[in-house]
Amino acid sequence: MTIKNPWPIYYKKDVITHYCPGCGHGIVHRIVAEVLEELDVGRRAICVNPAGCAVLAYQYFDIDMLESAHGRGTAMATGIKRSRPDLFVFTYQGDGDLSAIGTAETIHSANRGEQICVIFINNAVYGMTGGQMAPTTLIDMKTTTTPKGRTARVDGFPLHITDVVATFPGVAYAERVAVNGPAGINRTKKAITTAFQTQIDGLGYSIIEVLSPCPTNWKLNSIDSFAWITDVMAKEFPIGVLVDRRRKQADAD
Amino acid sequence: MSKVFMSGNHTFAEAAIRAGCRCYFGYPITPQNELGEYMAANMANVGGVFIQSESETAAINMVIGAASTGARAMTSSSSPGVSLKQEGISFLAGFELPAVIVNVMRGGPGLGNIAPAQGDYFQATRGGGHGDYRTPVFAPSSVQEAADLTAIAFDVADRYRTPVMILADGMLGQIREPVVFPDPIGELPEKEWALKGRGDGPSRYMASLILDALEMEKHNWKLVRKYEEIAKNEVRCEQFMLDDAEIVAIAYGTTARIAKGAINRLRKDNIPVGLLRPISLWPFPKNEIIDLTKRVRKFIVFEMSTGQMLEDVLLAVQGRAEVQFHGRPGGVVPTPIEFSRILYREYQILQKGRNGASHS
Ligand SMILES: Cc1ncc(C[n+]2csc(CCOP(=O)(O)OP(=O)(O)O)c2C)c(N)n1
Ligand code: SF4
């Protein structure tokens, strides 16, 4: 087999990744870089990267980048896009960033139908700070702040924020995918391509939730992490298109 | 342009638009709602952006986003809302991004009330968010000055790539006065550091994260050098009837107007009192006060707080003269008569001390 594009142009050369072995961030980074190239938007793109393991994403993406305060990515992206509608703007956020501290910004940017894309990495934990509970942590899942496993009584239930924003009329496209093997990775690329195209076509807000392995904090090897996504995580967070209003948005214009 | 009659809040907005501000983000809070409302009504006419954000936190982060593209961006709020903006202001300082933040102060702490107050001086002048930074702070005391300082604030923000705060209070926000606006500025020079997509050039990033402590220290000292430049060039203050003044009041914003009223009364009776009015609160007109200590024995600090600018005055005076304080916190607006009584009493004490000294 030959690799079609061995090194996407919007991925920096000669950098050593800081992500743990088997981490999903690196996989999604590569996908994003490929899609930026294939849709030819990298030259006018700005990525807002989060506080979280992807805080160093600017070491890898060879496009203009703005770091965000924890959770505020979609507010910053709003400011960029409204100020410069000709730019292609997307955020890249973890589940703590997007669905805990940044919930209000997530909800309201989606509800305003901002013309941005959101890449939402759901790894069910806070990776960067050492594996604490996230809003997405599964019931019974052990984390450093749920040492006996998450209980609904104390910590509530896993938060399905993408399903929530998918109900908003301003959201043009929402899909949940998983990097849990070659098929899942291909589907993730298709979903991100669709999301990016949605912004290029001026059809509104799109969000792609990616179930993504964090082998370090799950205390699994990378193969078992893939399997855990398929067997456990995807049962709580089913894969699929959550909403597709692109036609409707186009008709509305 | 001819004179118009306008409130302070509307004036901040109109002056910002004339200064080329094309992005305003804010969340309603009294006593500054008219500022956002004016932006909502007028931004679209100049092709600008107005968003009523979901919170003050979101607003300041929208400002960061817009500022990162080189736009002149602004947000405004009142005390509780400005507390929520502090994380974002710290990021602006770290990123070295220009922006203008208007705080129309009200009584506090907590929700406090909606009456004019000056309790946010520490927060404004000490870099109210986390980390080692400063924010230039300008304090207008009339509607005309609100217009003038808004234009200056945007220029200073761009020149030094720093967030700038305008510190007003509910009184200035609400009063209506005649004001003459400067003509709208033309095209602004392009900001070569702004993010605009890499195009065919190298990519750029703005990050405040500097994990290497030695590099972070370097960044901190770099910011300090910038703050030293600002301290050298951007001090502004008004000297009112100081030439022969034996007692000098120090007050800013609305309180300074009230103090002027008191001084005008006393001057009718030939009582030699004057006013030093800091217009820039940071950088503080420290040298001007030090100069005065060469001949003035007594200063009286008036504030609508329990004594915050007082500390800057004490730092400048360094024991070389007597410093008295009179404050009305919590939204109480003092009167000129109240101030004039205090000034007169202190003048009498000074006289007595002098006569006593000459007899001995
Ligand atoms: C205001 C604020 N609170 C807390 C933090 C610490 N912090 C940094 S990243 C993070 C959570 C990261 O988890 P997630 O968003 O799920 O991303 P991941 O690291 O798993 O990719 C936290 C709590 C911070 N930087 N700022
Ligand atoms: S801690 Fe988890 S999310 Fe962070 S780099 Fe390691 S594997 Fe990836």
C-alpha cells in the first residue's frame, strides 16, 4: 500500500510529538491537516486551540493559531469570524474544555449559528491535568477524582453535549465519530471534511465529536483503548450523524 | 463637528466608533447599559459588529478573538461584570493584544448597588487578573473627556499592544453634557502582527503558555520594559489652582468634579486650596505629587471608596507631607459642601499649627 499524502503541508515538519503513545489527538491532528489541504483552506485558516493536552497544537499545525483560555475557544472563534468573515475558523477542544468550563460558550456559539467548526475530542477524562473526571466520564469509570468509579448520585450522568447543541436550529451539522481503528479513522476524516465544507459553503455551525483514546489515563494499551471505545464508550455515546440541516440552511439563504 | 448633548455612556460608544472600533461585545449591566445599546443601534451603520454575549466572560474572549485579527475591539461593563473579565484581560496582556475595556463602576462588593462608586481602583490599577502585568487606566471626569480619552485609549492600546481600561462611574455614565467629537479617523495602518491566515507566508501563533520558566521570566521582563515606556510617556493629570495652594486635594473622575466645586467655593473666600486630578491612574502621576511635596504640607485624598488611590498617594508622598483621607464608599455621592468643610477644617488646623510654630 502507498500512502497518498505522506506529510500534509499544514503539518509542521521535524517536530517530535508530545502526545502519549496511542493518543487520539495526534491522529485527529493529522486528519485535520489533511482536510485543510484537500479543501484548500489552510492559507486562510485560524485554529483556536484549547487549554488541555492540545494546548501545544501550534507546534504541529502549520497554520495561524490562537490559544484560548480554558473553555473560551468558541467565544474567541466568534470574535475572529465576526471580525474577519473571510477567514476559515475552527476550534479544537477537549471534553473538559468544551462541556465543563466552556459549556456556556459552546451552547451560545452554537445557538447563534456562528459560521465556525468545532472539533470536539471526547476522551472521557481530563488528560492534561492527570486523569480527573470529565463531564463525559462514564458511570462506574475510575478516574483520579472518582477513585471508586463515577456514581450518578454524586457526580451526575455523562453529559451528551453534542446531542444538546444538535437540537439548535443554528447548528447545520453535528456528527459523532470515533478513532477506534481504520474504519473509524476514515469516517472521522469524512465527518471533518463535511464540517469544514459546511463553513466553506457558509451554511452555519458544525461540530464533530470524536471519541478518542487516552491510553495513559485509561490505563490501557493502545489496542485495548480502541476496543474500549468500541465496546464501552460508543454504547454511551453512539456513533452517527446527530443532525444535518445543511439543505435547510441553504434554502433559508 | 458641532456640539451635541449626550450621556457619558453614549459618548464612550460614539467616540469608540469614531476611533475605528468595529467590534463591540458586551453583556447588560447597570449603570452602563446605554453604551451597549448605542453600539447595537449604530455598529451596523458603519459595517461593524455588535454581539450581546452570553456573559462578560464570553464578551472579553470575543474581544480577544477580534483583536487577534487586528481589529479595534471593545467591551464595557460595570464592576461585577468587570470581575468576570479579569481572566481575559490577563490573556490580552500575555498575548500583547490591544483592546479597550470600559468599567462604569458601581457600589460593591458583591452585587452591591447601581449607584456611582470608585471601589474598583485596586482591581483596575494592579492588573486585576492573574499574573505579572499592568493595564493603563484612564479616568475621565466629564463627558467631553470621556470622548477624548476613548480615542486616546485606542491609540495607546495599539501603540503598546496592551489592553487599556477606562475607569468611569455610574455618575459619569448617566449624566448628559455638551460634547464635541473628533472627526472619525480614516484607515488604520495594518497591524503586521495580526493573525489573518498564513497565506503564502509562514504560520503564526499567539500563545500565552510558556512552559520554560526562564523563557516565561524573559517574557515578564519584556512586558515590564513596555510598562516602563508607558509609565514614561502616558502619565496624564490636571493641575487645578495649584500655584499658591497650601492644601492640595487629590481626586479622580466624578469625585474630582465635586472637589473642584468645593475648591471654587473656598477660593471665593481666598482659601488657598487646589486640586491634582490624576487622569491616568496607572501610570500614576507620582512625579507630579513628589514635586508638590517640595512646598505643600498637606494633601487630602477624596474618593468614593474606603481608600484605594490613597495608597498610591502615600507611596508618592513617602512621608514628606501629611496625607488625609475622606471617602464615601458604597454608592454615596459626596457634595461640594461636604468636601469644602473638610478642606476648610484642614486649612484651619494648618494655620493654627503655623501660628503656634511662629510664636514659639
Ligand atoms: C481556568 C482554568 N481552570 C483550570 C485549568 C486547568 N486545566 C487545564 S486543561 C484542563 C482539562 C483538560 O481536559 P480536556 O478539556 O478534557 O482535554 P484533554 O487534556 O483531555 O485533551 C484543566 C482542568 C486551566 N488551565 N484554566
Ligand atoms: S494524557 Fe491522554 S489525551 Fe493527553 S496526550 Fe496523553 S493520551 Fe493524549
